[in-house]
Amino acid sequence: MAAGSAIQIPSRLPLLLTHEGVLLPGSTMRTSVDSPRNMQLVRSRLLKGTSLRSTIIGVIPNTSDPTSDCDDLPSLHRIGTAALAVQVVGSNWPKPHYTLLVTGLCRFQILQLLKEKPYPVAEVEQLDRLEQFTNQHKSEEELGELSEQFYKYAVQLVEMLDMSVPAVAKLRRLLDNLPREALPDILTSIIRTSNQEKLQILDAVRLEERFKMTIPLLVRQIEGLKLLQKTRKPKQDDDKRVVAIRPNRRINHIPNTTEDEEEEEDHDDVVMLEKKIRTSSMSEQALKVCLKEIKRLKKMPQSMPEYALTRNYLELMVELPWNKSTKDRLEIRAARILLDNDHYAMEKLKKRVLEYLAVRQLKNNLKGPILCFVGPPGVGKTSVGRSIAKTLGREFHRIALGGVCDQSDIRGHRRTYVGSMPGRIINGLKTVGVNNPVFLLDEVDKLGKSLQGDPAAALLEVLDPEQNHSFTDHYLNVAFDLSQVLFIATANTTATIPPALLDRMEIIQVPGYTQEEKIEIAHRHLIPKQLEQHGLTPQQIQIPQVTTLDIITRYTREAGVRSLDRKLGAICRAVAVKVAEGQHKETKPDRAEVGEGEDCKEHVTEDAKTESISDTADLALPPEMPILIDFHALKDILGPPMYEMEVSERLSQPGVAIGLAWTPLGGEIMFVEASRMDGEGQLTLTGQLGDVMKESAHLAISWLRSNAKRYQLTNASGSFDLLDNTDIHLHFPAGAVTKDGPSAGVTIVTCLASLFSGRLVCSDVAMTGEITLRGLVLPVGGIKDKVLAAHRAGLKRIIIPRRNEKDLEEIAVNIRQDLTFVMASCLDEVLNAAFDGGFAVKPRVERLNSKL
């Protein structure tokens, strides 16, 4: 730059092409740079330059930079602004670009374009004299009446604003301190003007012409502020504050037109939000709260943190489905067909859904039921909830509650907290957009509890039909009606559900599947699904029902079908490998024909070697279609069977009996083993037993000691006192699994009777039931799951309490036909059924009847 009082810009300037705004001398503008030539200008000139001269560039308005280097430059605007690059910020998101902060210095005129690549450079002529900015005052005669008129309007405009705002006070001082020839450009960049008007001011080279064009813009702004003041409430202080909101933001950082347009859009968004609130169908209480919040929002600067929080709250209130609902499909026949197609068995569930549909046909305003499906994993509790929503024609939303230990997940956070948000119930309603969806509360038995509260207690209001019509989320702080929502909870056990929560739900037991049901499910649903997932067709693989039965009995032992599904997936993957190798083998001869001479011979020999090696390991390729999966293929794919029928082997000596137990994973068979040795009359129990099971063991040994003479039971020394110089050890295998419950009482008695009598328990008998000290057999729960477990294990006779006979009606007819049930009301009947030929008793035996 030249020395002396006259400041000159370089005669050759790199040009930055922009079409977003107009930079005037004395003003500051942020502009985004993402086009090739502009990016090259920033990298080569601004980022690598080391002198002040390298930071001066020419900003050409109303000109777009081509998106490709190969495109020609468009015609450039004749007048531009020499600018100083104050700041350069780079970013790679969403695409590489730079953001420049530039300050206008003076006008220039393009004389000649010197080059276009890698960025345009032009020879320019300076039009404004920069030294005029250093002259503090000029006589009023030189400025003339035009300058005085402009100054008067500028002072009037600023004084209409709130002078207590620092930015307004600073602008007022600038009017007195800056030379008046610089004011038209600066004020034009501050007041509300369009890009076209700014372009006209930029093209006005003569100072007198610039004053004449800017004065009407000031008058228009003053009239607009006067009109705005008249429409406001008469409270003067509020008027000034509200009127000053928009000018304050512009004076603080002298933004460009794009930011002005964004502020205008924000104002329009608030107006639209208020319109949505007034036209929404929310309750009267919610409408009153929203109107109060929107009134606060209008008076609130956007820079306040509470502005975003309040706006988010109002947008959520508008989006909630206060009165929007879907129409139920109430055709019972179509619903029955749809449920049968989606799920096999599950008659209780289907019956309950059809009952709900029937009642809905008779009564329109029926409250949504609150169901709880309780059963082992893998039986389809979650998927049947989705099918129910599909049957009713409703929206479906799943809420996973496993591991949730904060009550705010259900009820939301209060808006006074940072990062507050509504609970999962309200969020789910916002997601589905209707007020009568099907909500699936998955794993409700696995809720936790922590210092943040008890989510199970928070669910009491949600799942109570008498309370959920006015559910209050902490975030909303107004009541919302949940009475039309159909809540379905799933659980593996009711033991861990609080009694108060359990009382609010209708419990529907979902037991495990029988072998026949699993075969049907596999061939109706699982195998077609696995074939589709692995790109196979029924013409490529066949899995007969015999093979499916082998998988069920020898490779899986579960109440549900998840392991069965995984085993079928493993089979499909193995077949997919064979099919893919077969296709590869078919294309191999075509490639071998390409070679000639010796190369061809080498390829043939190599292929022959690979074929001979593969023949020893794999089947001939390509395989014959379809591939039939039999027992030998199962062993090759899944390995040796995981489960064997070991019942008869383990009952080959006295002191072993089979009991039936219920677990959250379904029914299980349980072996009870006993042994005796010389000792001091102690009873040892092992196998991670709970207190109830330990008490059952003490009950069993006490009953046998009191009835030893009747059954001729003696210890090793021949004494009827079974614990005389004798220790007894009772063990329940699978010691790593915790066991508890009263239903093992009859099994322990039978096991000890076998030990002291030296007789073997029948190998096909399993039993369950609670005992008393008087020898009565009391009813227990989980009969269906226990019977299915015995059937899976290949047992034929089951001893159950007589008072559990009613539970056998839930078991399928074909299962009952395969099994023989012995009803026992006392231990005498249990022992007679457990041993071949009965259990010998002295002639004087009276039936023990309860007098209670």
C-alpha cells in the first residue's frame, strides 16, 4: 500500500464472487464459500498470504461462481467493494466450505479481467478516497443541506429505539463521530433493505446521489416504526423494548440480508405456531397454558436459553394427538382369520381379543383394556401384540422397560431441569400421532429401582383405567387422556411385579408350546422365513416333519421356538453354501476352456486335484436338488445331539426320583438324588436350595420317620429310626441353578422311600405336589408347563395333586392321550403309583383324611 495520507488499494485484486448479499463500504458481512474458484482464492491467497496486502480482496455482488472449473465466468458486476478479510473459518460438514468475515473498505471499478483460473484477478480503479474517513469534521457549507437532512433522519430513527440498549447507544455515538459521507453506506447496511436497494447504493459513485437514494429508505423505516408503536399496547416501556428487539440484533453485529430474512422467518414461525395452537383440539386447560407460554415467547429474545425450551414445549403440545384417533376394524370373522394366520395356538389370547372386538361393536366408548401376557421367552408375546394392533387397525408402539430404573422415563422430567424431555408414554403418542394406539410395555417384570425413583410406581397411574384418563406428565404439566390406549404388558414371571401393579392388569398366561405345536409353527412360519432370509427356495431344500421333530427333541429343549429358529437358520446357511458351491462348479468348465496348449493342461490338472480333494471332504458338486435334510445331515450340520433321553439310565438305582419344576423359562424336569451313610443323624441338602425347599425336605424326612413301621423302612442297622447313626444327603443336580418352591415335596418323599426300601422308582414317572406333616398332598401351580416338560422328556405317567385335576383342561387333547395322570390326595397314593406293584403297607392301614 502506498505511503502518505492518501490510502490506495492494490491495482490488481483477486475477486470473490457472491450472490447472497451486498457488501457496502464500512459494513461487515459473513459469507459462505463453497464454489471451486472461491475455494481456491481462500486457500491460495488468504490462508497462505503473510502480508496485510494479501488479505485485501475484491467482493463482486450479484454474481454466482460456476460450480465447475470448466465453466466460463458469467458477466461480472461493474462496481465492487474492496474488503479486508478479518476471519476465515473452515468446515467439512455437510460439505467442505469456508465462512469469511469481511469488512468493506471502498468502491472500485473493474477495468480489465486479467485471468480466470485458478481464481479471477482483475485490474481495478479505486472510486472512493479512503483518507476522507480520517477527516473528523467538514464545514457545513461543504456537506450542504442534503447531508444535514440525512443526519436529522438518522438521529430520529435511532432515538425511536431503546437507548438503554448498549448497541443503540453505540450507534448514536457513531452518528456524531463518523464523517457524514460514510453514513449512507453504514446505515443502509443496518436498516431493512433489499439486495436490489443495496446494489443501487453501491452503484451510486457520487456522494450527492448516494444521500438522495438513502433518505427515502430512512423515512420508510421511521414510518414503519411509528406504525408498529401505534399497534402495540399503550405501555411505553414495553413498546420501546419490543420495537428495539429487531434493530438491536442488527446493530450488534451489522448482519447481512440473509440473517434479516432468517429473523423474519423466525417471527413468522412464532405466528404460525400460535395459529396452530388456537386451531388445535387440545383441552381447555392445555390451551390456556399454551397461550400463556406463546405470550411469553413473543416478548423473549431468541438469544435466551429459555426461548428454545419454551418453543420446543409448544411444538410438542401442538404435535400431540389430543383428539386424533384411528377407526377400529370390528369384523370378528376377519380378525379371527388374521390372528390364526399370524400365530398358531394361543387360544386364550385370541379369545380375549375377539371378546374386546365384540364389546366394541356394542359400546363405542369402551375404555382400553390393560392386559399382561405372562409366559416363558420365545412363545410370541411381543409379536402377538403387534398382530393385535394389525387386527384392530391401530398404530403400534413398543416401549422396552427392561432395566429402566428412573421414574422420569415414564413420567418425564420437569421443565426446570436442563435437558428435560417428556416420558416414554407421551413420546410414544407423539410418534404414532393418534390417541388410541396399542402400547406394548415389554419386560414389565424387569423394572429396576434406584435413587431416581421407582418406575413401577409411576406405571400405577398409567395402567389404572380409573386414573389414566387424566395422566399428567411432568414435562407437559397438563392432563392427557390415555383411556383409549390399549396397553399390553409382557412378563416372564409375576413374582417380581409389585402387587399393586399386578392388581391393575388382566393376567393372561401364555404357556410353552407342545412338540406338535412347534412342528406346525416351524413349517408354517419359521422355515418359510428362514428360506426367504437366506435366498433359498423350497425347490432347493426340504425339511420333513421327522427332521423337525429331531431338532425339537434332540437339539433344543425350550418352551418357546427361538432356539429352534436358530437351528433352522444354521441348516439354511449350510445349504446355501452347498448351493453356491454348486453354481461355482457349474461355471468352472467354461473358464477352463479358455486356456490353450500347456496352459490348458496345467489348468485341467489343477482342477482335477481340487476336485479330488473336495470329493473327500464334501458331497459331489453340484448337489442334487432339492437337498433333503435327514438325521445324518443334521449331525453333520448341527453336530451331535445336545439332549439325550437319560431318564431310564439315571433311575437305575434306588434313591433317585423325578420331579417337575416351573421356571420363568417354562417347565423343567428335576432329578432328586439321595444317599445314606453312617453318621450322627444329620440331613445334608445341596443344589442351591431356597428356604421353602429346605423345609419341604425336613417335612419329608419327618413324615417318613413317623411312618417307617407302616412301610417297613429301616436304616442300615435295621432300626426303624431312620436317622439312628445314619446321615442322609439329598442333592438336586444342576447345582449352579437356584431352586425354590414347595412343589418338590412329593418327589423328596418318593426319593427317600426308594432309598430306605431299596426299591427302584418307575423310570417313566414324574411327580409334583406340596406335602404336609400329616401326609396330605396340596395343589401347586404351573401344571401345564410341568406337564409339557414331562412330555418333552418322554415320560409317560405323571402324579399330580387331586385338586389340580381342573388344570388338565388347559392341556391339548393329544398330549393328554399320550400321558397317564395319577391324581393323589395323600402320600400313600403317591408311593403306590411311583413303584411297580405299589408300596407294601401293613394290613392295618387307615386312609388319612383332613379334618381342617
